[in-house]
Amino acid sequence: MPTHAKGFLWVDVLYRSTRALGDVTCLWNTRSACLTGQTMRYWEYLDRTSGDTDFARRSVHELGELYVKAHAEPMPSFAALRPYAERAEQGWIHPASERILRLWSEQLEVLHVTDPGLFLDQPYRVGTGELIEMLADRGLALDHRRFGGPVYLDGTRWGMPLRRVVSADGHANYLLMVLRDLVPMIAGHDRVLLVHDEEIGHDYALVERILGHLGAVTSRLALGRVPLAGVTGTSREGGWAGTALDELSALCLPHVEPDVYRLGMRLYFIATLQRKGDTPLDTGLLRRAMRRAADLLARADRDADPVGELRRHLTPSGWVSPYSLTCGILAKNNRTPARRLLDDVFL
């Protein structure tokens, strides 16, 4: 899906450019994605309707169609999802989701996107109960579990509404998984950047406040989704035909060299689509990005030092802006981009 491609490409350029100026840790925990309600809902649907299907033989498009069908049904009770939550907490991944990750990994490898740890087993360093108790002790959570009720993150001191993170039946929200990953890492890092979907910015604004209260120096980068023609909802509604990564690579790679494809995709998804999510995918503009990538590679300066260029796009929060950097190499100011910059960050 183009929104996923945009996220991976932005984070890759962000990580590689900032890493060139200092030590950076990129945190991605597949376990957190597996513990979301929408993922477990998908797994429950597959096991209930598909039986002993060999998902290793299914394409990402077939699996995507099943995902849409799963979300067209009423939400199962958490009692039906609890066995999946318990197994995912231990690092288990349903074969269908593992197949999707494998197929994504293949396409990301073609793009030379740094592996964020798609198959890395990363157990949480703090348990759900332990984290809730710590937050409640600091006035950052309301814990009603002893009364048979839910748990809320409490940001009222900052004028924010209560946010439920554990339902009365014990279903934990994804924000709790984000905090389980990040809170134990605060002491070992000078800064924390939260990269997130623009449409859930209110949740990450609350996470940012909580982390700051616990001692972290934080900033946020919100990325808008890529609209799909004729689709008003999310990927759960489908409508992505022709826009998946394998389809975009099939559109481009027969006509351009791999390096042109890698650079062109970054130019398009970062500079053309920009941060906000108000521009639908346009294959004509994607082809134009490929032509601009070929031109940049042909005239790149093999002797120039990329560090100065990277520092020009360093934000006050300590990370290099992917948008500013990408626009910088496209600027028509008689400067040619450093080939080392292209190699180290964009290829």
C-alpha cells in the first residue's frame, strides 16, 4: 500500500541521514503491530474461515483481500482474541502475517530500505501491569482494573482527555505497547523522535507528554496517508489495486536502472507527496521522478563531502529533515549533489 511505502521511505532517509551525523537507534517492534486489535481480528477471521490454508502460497494481494473481508465483519469479542494476544505477547506471528512481512521485506530489499527489524524478536522490557502501576503512581494513569473496569492514560493536567488503553475485558490498546517499548529506553538516549500516522496525532501528542514527564526530550514527525482514488477510508476498505510496492516496481524497473528506481521512489514519496496526506498517488509524476533521479545520478559530484549538506537540514530537535534534504538535492541553484550523499542516504 502506498501509505506503507511512504512511511518506510521517509524513515529510511531520516535514519540514514541522521546516523551520518551521530549515533541513532531506530525502534520498530513487530510484536506491537501483532498485538493490535485489527491484526488479531484478521488472524481470528483467517483461522475461522480458511482452515488449513497454506498461506505461504498466497500473494500479498490475496492476503490483502482477506484482510478487507475480515474487517467487514463485526468485531469479535476479546474472549475470541485473547489466545492470539497471549501468543503474540510471546513473539508468535500468524503464518499469513509472516507471509506479508516476507513479501514486504523482498520489496524493501529491492529499494535498499534499511531493515527496521521486521523479523527481530524484541520482548518488552516492562510488563503491562508493571507499566500501568508506574504510570498510576505518577498520576499519569487511572487504573480501574480492581473494580472490573478499564485503564486510562491521564493527560488532563495538559488539557487532554482521558484515553482508554485497557478495556474492561483486558484488551490492551496499541499505545500501551508503544509505552512498553519506549519508557525503558529513556535513560539510554538523549532524544526521542516519534514518527507516526498523522491521523492519530492526538494519541502521540499524549505519548510525547508522558515521555517528557518521565524525563525524555521528545519531538514528533507526523506523516499523512497517501489517498487512494475513490477510497475514503483506510486500507481496511481496500482499493489499493495498482499501488502496492510490487506493482510500482514492475511499473518502473523494466525501464530504469535499480539505482534510478531507488532514488526516484524517494524523490516521489518524500518531495512530491510531501509530509501531509492530501496528494493521491500519480504514476505520471512517479515516472517524472525517475527521470529526475537519472539526471541527478548522471551529474552527481563524486568529490563533494556530504556532511555540510546534511548539517544544513538538521532540525533543532537533532534529526535531519527528510523533506528538506530531498528538496535540497533537487534545488536548481547550480549545485550538484554529492554522490556520497546519494549513496549513503538515498541508494
